[in-house]
Amino acid sequence: MLQPQDEYAIAKRWREHNDGTAAQTLVTSHLRLVAATDMLANLTLRFHDFGSNAPAMALKEMSLMARLQASVMSFADMFLLLTMLFFALAALGIVMKRPAALADAAGGAH
């Protein structure tokens, strides 16, 4: 989402200079809202047969979908963090040197 002052500046640039990239920026910044509004309208139509409470039911269903997506994304974030920690520890294990006492004991035995 664009800040109001940014949106105004981009719209002005598109209007005055016929800037195509400014128009594309304006359209793509609002696609998320368009998709959410369309999904809410579709859910409302789907729940219309259940009575007059269809908009509330659609909103609840949409919030449950958002909660599910948030939990999936949090698991993905945790997996990414654990993977980064594993690689950092593996790199640290490769870079670290043995203590001098262990190196002498290992070298003297051969």
C-alpha cells in the first residue's frame, strides 16, 4: 500500500507527464485490496443461502483464511531461521581450530 502523499505524487506524475510506470505503480499498489474485495463479495454470494447474516459469515470465513495463512507463514519463517542457524553452526564447525592440547595429542599418536 502506498502512503497518501506518495499516491498523490505518483498520480500527479501520471496525470501531468503521462508516465506509464507511475500508472503501473498505482494499479499494482491496489491489487491486494481489489482481490480482497472480490473474495469477500464471492464469499458473501456463497453464504447468501444461509440467511441475512451472509456478510458477517463471509467476513468471519475470510478472517479464518487469513489466520491460517499467517500460521503457515510463521512455520515457514521458523524453518528458514532454523536452516540459517544450522548452516551458521556448520560453517563455524569448519572454521574453528582444535585446541592445542588436542592437536598435539592427535599429532603425537600418529
